[in-house]
Amino acid sequence: MKLLREVFAHSIEFNNFLKQFTTNRSLCFPTPTKTILSFLLSCLKKIFPNPFVLILKGDLTAIGEELKRIGEEEVIVFQGTPKVMEKILSPPKDFFLLLRDEDLNFSLPKKREEFLLKLKRGNFPYERLLDWLTESGFLLTDFVSEEGEFARRGSVIDFFPEDHESPIRVEFFGDEIISLRSFDPLTQRSIKELEEVELFLPRKGEGEKLSSLLPENSLFLIEEDGLSLLSTHFGQRVKEFPLYQLPFSPPKVYLSNFKLLKSEIESGNFQYYIVCPDYLNHRLERILGEKPTYLSGFLSGGFILPETGISVLTEKEIYGTPKLRPPKRKFKGLTSDELLALKKGDFVVHWEYGIGQFEGVKREAFDNIPKDYLVIRYAEGSKVYVPVENLGFVDKYRGLSSKPPKLDHIGKWGFKRAKSEAERDCSRFAEELLFLYAKRAISKKVPFSPDSEWQEELEADFPYEETEDQIRTLAEIKRDMESEKPMDRLVCGDPGYGKTELALRAALKAVNDFKQVALLAPTTILCLQHFNTFSERLKKFPIRVACLSRFLSKEERERILREIREGKIDIVIGTHLLLKDEVKFSNLGLLIIDEEQRFGVESKEKIKKIKEGIDVLTLTATPIPRTLYLALSGIKEISIINTPPLGRKGVITEVINWDEEKIRFAIMREVARGGQVFFIHNRIRTIHKKEAKLKEICPEVRIAVAHAKMREDKLVKVYTDFLCGRYDLLLTTSLIQSGIDIPNASTIIVDEAHNFGLADLHQLRGRVGRSEKEGYCFFIVPETRNLTAQAKERIEVITTYTQLGSGFKLALADMEIRGIGNILGKEQSGHISRVGFNLYCQLLKSAISKLRQERINPEPELSLDIPSYIPEEFIPSPNIRVAIYKRILQAEREEEIHLLKEEILDRFGKYPEVMENLFLIGLIRIRAKEKGIRKIVLKGEKIKIINECKEIETTGDINTLLSLLKFG
């Protein structure tokens, strides 16, 4: 931005302004844009190295950010926080202070020490830090992932102050700090050592007013109606300021009209500066050429300096709105401890005994050897004690239903029979997958051409910055399309994660090579949504998009069918009607299928026929779990989009009982801010009674009703009218759960929420918060005492995890599994429900490996008579202890064990000697599995190693065993 600032500083307009300012020392001028104001101030500061105090009513943070973008480092936005107080009490030589008029009355503490706590290596009482955390309102948790949390583990205290980029880890030795580190809240690993940490006590002082502490040589910029403040606070009458008209002009807005912009650049009337992020500059340079000067950065808007013939353009002028980019987020997802944690009461699957219920970890000393056991309860009260070294045989049960599974009986054949049936099914399914893979591998088609100018223009016109997942997936799609092998790629990701945009780009690539594109969607509403999206995004290109639905007149329908045959329609979007025999394509090159699992058997058979020899892109809103992805890798091309939508805010979630005042407040608040409301009532029989009740509560609100038993044309009309804003509230069943995208609807109220599964609640909540507005979600439930235990747990989980990073993945755990049947098929779903998802994936992976004649190494059974446990005083949380056990005893590589040792030292401090045995057991398990060993017994000094072919007996201890497995 230095170049642009110099251009501004040397402009005739700025120098005229400067002349007026130096003559009068005070000026009155109309409030300029944030960008012009920031450049004015920045250039003034180079001439007057004084502190600048801006007293404004607008968005102070936005102006502060703009000043920083153009190169000003010392910008203080007053927020009454201790960190800002510290800067004002010890200000830099020259700075910008942005505040509101009421802030001038703010009292600062008399002494700096009143709000400052300094941590550094050396003497510091452990309890004093705990007291400070408690007094400051920090919440005690098992581990720290969000601002305002702290955790204590022996000699280590973690906490996350609000004014720090990363959480802090303090390690003590008695009352001495021996280490200060920042750490990553996702991995829980330290990032770097810190010399010092300053913490600020959240208190207002009773000292001097802010106005009396401002430097005497400050230059003030005050909005016109705030001029009297100078008299009030600084004891002088303010004379009338001379008016100065700023000569800066706003530039033209091009709304992605690159042809017009390019012609104006080439006309030479102005010298153009384009200020955009690098990724966008590269795109624009390909379209506009090298003539403009491209500057890397981000400004909220551009301007013209008419006298100098300079025009500064930003994303706002080029696209009509700034492209959305990811907000800075300190937390990106669940920690591995959260994902692995087994809680008391969870259902688990033991690979030999079947489905049971986890009752916790218990320490027992059989034969005077203390170790921890997982206690699993089965039918009729039977219990199995699983030593932690055999944790590899135990998985959290994940089925396809929110209903609790039946417990298996110990000693009966039920689970063994179910497992055998699942193994046979996996073998059949693996054969089918491999046959399709082989058939596709030998097929050939004409490759699509590399990207054209149209492609670059369409991608430059996308109003968001692509996520890393989108960029990677798009590259995979293009690589497939440009190869001779027909594409058959599955793209998985939640609604709103950018799948449609990728499909649209693939469609344009096909049309560029004079191929037709068919997009198949399961419902008319989804078709309409896709048709609107494709039509809007492709309107500048000579491409014809049509929607084939049963609501067309006979003449329209026949015309579209004829034009499809003649090749006059490039992209056709439709439901299963596209699969009818009367639909004949002239030159079909790409088939896009949205949610294939929602089509019937007959439709799926027709899809198989159409697929042959052309590129196929399948989209699904069902996220695919990593375990299934690994089982299918190398057989099915799968792209996963896990990154949350850019610019999306979390949804504020509240659980309420039926309360008409609260319901009215929630509805009217949304309507008052110009938004719309979803009200979910999942009983068609009583939906009109609920409509009458809502009209009674909110008579001024326009209400529409939609449910699955309505005629489809009427349903589409209701949806369209709601989309167009003709209704304020849509009273509907859960049919809006997927496929409905109405960004203006930012409040959802779910009646009888306790009757929904966790996945359904997550999906419903996902209907709102899809724009830059804050989303609100209300779950209406009966009194808590009337809820089942499962319903209570579901509601608790969904309300606890509301952030896009944490709540997204945890609430998704249930939904992933519900969708597994969609990816694998209904027959597989039954087996998954019986043996659990993770075990099914292991069986599938084994079946595929057998058919490929790859070696399969079983999970070794270990019976080792050595002490092995994690002491409670070292890691107090039972959930985290189980998670650590799982990570040690389900590791796949020795390197993971060594890294985990380092992590535990980092997170918890020096571990007790008994834990070293756990790491040795982890190494033994890995080496035994690599060698295909089925069982190892260590009792006293006797060692027995059993595999398929032979049995080895010898003597020694655990280190002897470890050496045998390494070199034997």
C-alpha cells in the first residue's frame, strides 16, 4: 500500500486539502468513505507526527482496520479493555486513537498495577494464578479450546485469555514458573516458548478521565454534531470551522462486467490501480491483462483522484460486493481427546463379545499386578473386564438409529452369527465395487479441454474466496474431466459448503467443449433451486439452461424435449423425469447427480445405463467418515469438503418450554430486522391447529404452511412465495431439513424438539445462520422431568456445541452414520446397525484386501502381567484418560507413540514411571500386528507368542519381548 499512499500524498486534491488545513488548523468537511478518510489521515500523519484522536459515531473497528491495511501500525480502538488502557497510559510517540464521545468520560485506574498481572519464569504462587483465573470469570474445563476457559493438571495450568491469539500453558515446580508456552487448542500441543505474559484484570479504575490523559499536541477529528465536545472536555469555545468540499470521487461499479472494465482500462483515460488479495489479482490479470497496476491487499472501497487521472478499484467496485473470506478463528474443530473420549453409559462394540454398555475404567490388581480395565456391561448384567492393552478390540458403537441398541448376551451365538453375515456381505459388496472399478478403468472417452477464458471469468466472478477443500476438489474434478478415463467422482459435504459451485464449474467446462450437461435432483424444490443458481451465475454467457418439471405446459415440455434432442439446450436440470425414455440428448458429456441415494431402485438402474461412457459427478450432503473413506480408497474417487462456509456465524441456540411470550419475541425480533422464520412442527395431523395458535400469538405475521402431503405444485408455490418474501414465517414439517437454502431466514423454532435425533436437530439448525446475520435457534421441549434420558442428552449436546468449529463435528458424528446407508446401500445398513459402523468398515477393508490378495494383519490379543495405568492424580479427567489410552493402544506406527510421549510431557508435565509401560505395550502391539501375530502372553518371566503357523515360548521381561518383536 506504500505506493498507493505516495500517489495519494502527491495528488493535487490532497495538497489542496493540506493547504486549507495548515491555513485554518481546523476544517469541516462531509464524512468521506472509510478508505478516503484513512488515506487522508495516513498522509497527514507523515506531515504532522502528532497523536490523532478520532471521535466518531460510525464503525470504529472498521476504520481502525482500514488504517492498518494501508500501513499504520499504531492504531488504538478504544473499547474500555485493560489492554487498551495500558496503551493509553504508556502510549507510543504518535498514534491514532478511535473513540466515541461517551468514552471521554471513561475513568482509568490510578496505577498501572491495578489491572496488570505479569507472568514470567521464576517465583510465582501457583494458587495466585488460580485465584486470578477464578476472579476473572474463567470456566474450569477438562481441556482448553475456547476463550475464557482454564484447566489444571498437576503442575500445569492452561488458560485462554480473550485478548490473546492462542491459549497459554504455564508449568510450575512448586511455586515457581519453569515454563510459559502458547499452544494450539485443536492439537493441544505447544507452539512456542514465551518470555513473558501480561494479563489484564477486568476492572475499571477510579482515576482520571480519559479526556485529561490525552497528549496536549493531539490533533482531533470530530464529526460535525460532536463539535461541542471540545468545549465540554477541553475548556474552550470552538469557532465555526470553514467548510471544505473533498474533491475525491467514487469510482464506477462494474458488477463483474469484465468486458466493460477492460475496454475502459485500454482507453487510457485513467491510470488504474487494482487493490485485491493475491489470489484475486492473479485471476483478474488473466482477464484484464497487465495494463492496470495490481497491488496486494484489501480495502473496503476505491476512489478516483480526478485531477491526476488515477482510479483505485477494489473488489467492491469490480464485483459489486467484497468477496467473503474466512474469518480469523482461533478454534477449528474438536481436539483428538474429544473425538476419542468414551463416556460412562456409551454403547460400545467388542469385536468378540458384541454390543455392550461402557461403565467406566476400573483399576484392579489381579495377581498383584495393578492395571486399568474397561468395564463393559452386557445383557442380564454380565460384565467383561477388558485390559487397556486390548483397547484395539473396542469401539464406540455407532449405528444408523438414535434408538439405543440391544445388548448382546455373553456366551450366546447372536453376535458371532451377525458378524459372520456381515463378513459375507462385505465380501459380496467388495466384489461389486472392484468389478465396477475395473470396468471403469478400461473405459475410454474424449478428454475435455483445459480451462478456457469463460472458465476463468466464471471463477473470478465467484463472490467468495474458495476454501482449501473447494480448491483441492475442483482440481480433482478438472483432472478427471481432462483424462481419457470417464469420471465417477463422489463429492461429500454439508449443505452450503460449495458443492453446487463446483458442479456449476464442471458444467461450464463441459459446455465449452460443446457437450450437454444433465443435472438430476430428487425433488422439484431442489431442481428449482439449482435452476435459479445456474441461471444467475451463467447469465453473462451464451448458455441455455432449462428446467424440466411436470408443471410445464404440454407445449413447453415438448419444446424443451425437442431442443434437448437438437442440442439447443446446453444444461438441463430435472427430477427423475430426466430418466424417461422420451428424453434424448444430442451430445451428453456430463451427468451431475444430487443426492443419488434419495432416488428409487428403478431410477438408480436407469442412472447406471446413462452413466456409461460419460463423466459423472455425484453430490451428497452426507459427510463421509474417515474410516469408510480409508476402506474405499483406491476403489472410489471421493472428494471431501469439510471446511465450514466462509462468513457464516454460529447459531445462538436456546432450549425453552412452550412459552408464548418468548415465541412471540423470537418471531417479532426476526421480522423486525427484515428476516424470516422457520417454525417446525412435525405432525401433519395437527399442523393447522398450530397455525391457528401462531396466528393468535403473532396476528401481524404472514404465515405459510408446507408439508409432505401437499400437492407438489402447491408446495413449490409456497416455497417460491416464501423465498420471494411474501411470507414472514413458514410453518412446516422437517421436509426443509435438507435442500432448502433461504439466507434471509435466520430464526428457526423447533416444536417438540425432544422427538428428533441429534442429526435432525443439527440439520434443522443448519437452515439458519447461512448469511452474515446472526442465526437463532429455539428448541421447544416439555419440562425436563418429562424427557427420556436419551432426549435430555441429545438436547444437551446440541446446545452445548454451538460453534461452527466444535459443534459442527460433534453433532455431525450421529449424522455421518445415518448417511452411511446412503453411500453404501440399504442392505449394508442392516449389518452396520447390528455390528456397529467401525467394525463393519474393518470387515469391508479386510474383504477388499483379500480380493486384491493383500496381506491382512489381525488385531493381536495381549495378555501382559505388568502394571499399566494412568494415575488419576496425573490426569484427573476419566474421559481424557480413556482418550489417551485409545491413542496409545490404537496407534498404527511407532512414530505415533514417540510423538505422543512428547505431547504428554508438553501438556501434562513429567509422567509417572508406570506410564512408561503403556508406551512399551503400544510398541509391542504395533510390532505384533506388523508381523501378523495373533496373541502374546507375558506371565512372570514366561513369554508365549502365537501366530497362525507356530507358537514360540521363551523367557524374559517386557524389554526382551520388545526386542524379540523387533529382530525376531
